[in-house]
Amino acid sequence: MLATFPPPVTVTWLHQVQTRGEKVRGTNVHEELIPMKLALLLSLLFVSILPAADAPFNVPGLKKDIEFTKAGDVSLTLDAYVPQGEGPFATCILVHGGGFTKGNKHTFITPLFEPLTKAGFVWFTIDYRLAPQHQWPACAEDVNAAIKWVKAHAAEYKVDVKRIALIGESAGGHLVSWAGVTATDETKVAAIIPFYAPHDLVTHVKRRNEMRGLGDLIGSSEMSEANFKKLEQMSPSHFVKPGLPPFLQIHGDADTTVAHEQSVQFEAKMRAAGNSCETITVPGGSHGMGGWSKLNSDYAEQMIAWLRKTLK
């Protein structure tokens, strides 16, 4: 079967308005003494074009809050974007970050929604259980459950099961890499893209000299050999072996949360095992792709090009 990629689509993208205490630059309406009626009219017009606070994105074909698994009494949901056309299409499953303790399917990873939509991919963004309420390996199990669900519902969502990529950022980057290096026949995928992921958790916590969210994930924040041993067994780098799917890492070289060296070392280990692994370095990029737009980085275009090449 020929690989299916629909032509690029034109999307009217609604960005969630966020205020971070910045002063609005421009004319001061009070200093200019704009008549009150005109000011009111302008304000009403401005409000009318703002997206709702709970709708940072809105594209045709988006389906929200679909339950993909139930872990005990916890219902886990995903959102799904399906392009127009017959399909099946190359597909991406997105996993948000948040230090294993916070975040959801609409946080941190949202800058990827627009480029994937415009490029014509099917994509899913998922929730997973968070620490400290849910300790390891709950979050990893949820990612695997999402992969199985997507494959089981491939026909309904026009998914090409041979062309599925996992994309995650920060803690989510760790989780997609973990899923990639420990995959079974049921959960294996064609490609992995971790953004600024901690792959060697022991080195990661020793560099910071604290456990942070990883302590919540394992139930202990003590910097002890026993805990280091646990973290080693949770580290994707510890399970690198021949025959893994191709990886594309994306990491800023000014990241002070997860050292860029994590990606350098992981790539070296992957290549030494005979696997394909590339790294896009974002010059000046800190932790979190949300701030990269100010750097005029083309990381998203490079990611799309790599996906098209890898999932052909």
C-alpha cells in the first residue's frame, strides 16, 4: 500500500490567550482620551474574537475526551484529530510532560498540534496517571494502554498501524522512550521523538542533587543507593539494545532542567547498539518548547520532515 499523506491543509488556528504580567505595548487609551463609547465598542469587539479559555485549539475533525482505558476508578481520556480523506494515515501519539506530577493532554505539548494538523497526520494527545497518587509504573502502563487502544481502533480513526510515532516532551519524552525501548509486539511503533527527555535518571538526579518529581514517582525522595538502583531500572538508556525503532531527539542547548548532555549520551548509546538516532539541537533553547518561538527555531519543520521520511 502506498504511504498516505494528505496535502497540507489550511487551518485557522485559535491560540489560547495567556497573560504573564507583561505590559501591553501601544497607545494608552486613557492618555489619548478615547471616548468611552468607542473604548467600550472596541473592547466588546476584542472579546468577541478571543477563543474560549478551554479551547486553545479548534480544528475540523477534532474529537475530545475519548476514554482509552480505565485504571481502577481512574478514567483516562485522549483527544483525536483525524484529517479528511480516505487514509489510512501516518499517526502520532503525543505524551505531555510535567515532571510526572502535573499536566494533562492540553498542556506543554500543545505547540505540536498545529504543525501535525497542517501536515495531515492523525494525532492523539493522551492523559496518564500522575504521581504521587500513582507511582511507577502506572504512567508507563497508561502510555502502553494508549498505543494498544489506537491500534485496536485503527479503522475508525484512519490509522496506519505500521506508521505510528510516539512523541513526548520532558517526562513525556522519558515515557515515549521507555515505551520504545521496552516494547512488545503489541506496543511496538515505527518511530520515537523525545523532546528534552531524561534518559539516564541516575545521572539526572545526581546532577541536580535532588529527586523532585521522581521522588514522588517512586515514593521516596532520599538520595540513596537503593533509590538510584530503582531509577536505573526506570531509565530508557539502561535498556538500549539492537533493533529499536528510529529515534529523533529535540533538545535546547540552554536547558537547565534536563541537561542537553542527556540527549548527547543517549544518541551515542543508541548508535553504538546499531540503532538510528538523530538529535536536533535548538540553539538557546531552554526547557519547554513553548518558549522556542521567540528563537525563530525551525524545529517543528525539521520534525515534520523527519516524520515524513521515517514513516514513508
